[in-house]
Amino acid sequence: MDSKVLIVDDVETNRLILEDIIENMGCEPVLADSGKMALELVSKAQPQLILTDISMPEMDGYELCRILKSNEQTKQIPIVFISAFDHPEDIVEGLSLGGEDYITKPFVTEVIEARVGVHLRLYKEKQARIELNRRLTVSVHEQLKQIEQEKKNILYALANIVAKNSNESKERLERFQKNCRFLAQGMQLSPLFESKVSDTFIDTIEIAAPLCDIGNIGIPVEILRKKEGLTEEEIAVLKTHTDIGSQFIKDLDVTNDYNDFMAVTADIIRCHHENWDGSGYPNGLSKDEIPLSAQIVTIVERYCALTDEPDCGREEALAIMKEEAGAKINPDIFDICCKISRQFC
């Protein structure tokens, strides 16, 4: 017996007749003498088909159908009404509630067998399609996940090359990455930003931040390693790294992403040199025109750059940044930065 059929009828004779028919078909009958009992049995028995009388005390077949079809766990189970009523309006009402079929009494064994057989086959085929779609969805998700991971691997490999070209240490990048996370977490606790900074956003900022200067892959090494005294021409070349990085992300993003990683990364790469007052580059964006992710990276990058200097500690760096708040950096985020700066590494 590979299929269970729930039989719901308050008349014992009817239940026994249907039980014999269902057993002779090689199926397993499950009997209920009321709608209430049927609801209790459905979750335990998990039938593939329900045969229910309409006229029953307390809960009729229509109400039973309405309840089952409104439940996510049971709405897929086909319901066939069995009744002595054969008025068209009775049949229409049953079908309008989501019932699949309507069989009138007295029972004709061949009709019961034919109808039950059809609906069991249809149910099995439908369940097979649902399972196939589920497996396809899982497969597609895993493929997308793999594609996204491969993209990240490429980006981080290039970021490591850029770091070496710029004489930046792995430890410095990790410090920058962690501090971006600390600042984003602090912002999540602020009424000003709590609706904009989710746990997912924080995770994304942490993994995307080290990629901010990936466009430096296209900048000559001699310019990257030049400590001071850049000419105007060299500064102009250096500034193109935002465009180079943005174009690279655009070319790499060949599929629709299942998360925000690529979008956030693109915002950071293109906009982390924009200033709060509009004096930055490449587009002269100001205030909230600048993506929030880029604003975070700008502040943390500035803090890390200052504290990398031998004679500049946390307090000295914050004092310098205070003068820049409202001009280069978002003053509200800077206030939060000051409050949580002891967490910075």
C-alpha cells in the first residue's frame, strides 16, 4: 500500500463500504467519523487523498475543505466530496472551495475506483513536479553561490596584488576590514542609522571594504609607491583608479547576484573618495548622494591612514578628523566613530 486515503463520513456503513473499495485498490484507508477527527488525523496520517461527506454534524465537508485549503501544510491534498446531494449549486460550491471532484451516492464501486485512481495519479505527478522544482532551485542556488564565490576569489586575488604594489601589509588590510565592521555595528545602534544598517549589511561591508582600491591594479607601481611629491599629472592618473575599479566590477558582474555583495562593492570602489561637501571625486557627490557603505569606508580609511603614522595615535587622529567633519566626512558618522573608537584595532 503506497497511498493513504482519508475517508470522512459520520455514517459507519458508508465508511466501511469506502474502506473496502480503497483496500481493494491496494491503498491504505484511514477512517474519521467527523470533520474534527479528520483534522486531527491529517497531520499524523499525511494522506494523499481525502474523501469527505458533505452533510455532517458540527463541521460539514465544506468547512473541512475550507480549513484544509487555507493551511499551507495541507492545501495540496486533493479533496473529493461524496454526497447524496447532486444539485449543480452543491457541486459548484464544493469546487469553488478548492475541492477537486464530486461523487454522488449511492456508491458505484467502478466510479469510486476510477475517480480515486485519477486523483492519486495527479497528486503524485504534482508532488514529483514540486520536488523537481525544489531540486532545481537548490541546484541553481548552489551554482549562483559558487559563481559569486569565484568572483570574490578573483577580487581578493587582485586586491592582494594591489596591496603588494602599494607596499601595504596583510595585517593593515585586516585591521581596516575589522574597523569597518566595528563602525557599522556602532551605527546599527544609533537611531539615525538603525533602519539602514542590517546584520547582512555589516557582514557585506566587512568583506567588501578591502576591495576599495582594487582599481589601483591599473595604476603604475612607481606612482603607487611614491610617498610624496606627486605631480599634477600623476595625481590625475591616481584618481582614475575609481573608474578602473568600477569598470572591472561592471565587467565581472555578468550574472544577476543573489545578494548585495557586488552592488555594495561597486559603491565603495567608485565613491570612497567622494567628500561630504561635494569636493571629492570622481563625480562630486555630496551628503546622502554618497552611498552609506562608501561613507563608512572613507572614515575608516582616513582613521587607519592617520594612525599608521608613527606619532599619531587614536586621540590625535580623531582631533584631525574632527576638523574634517562636515567637509570631507559625514559628521553624524564621525560622532559615532568617536564613541566606539576604543574598539578600533
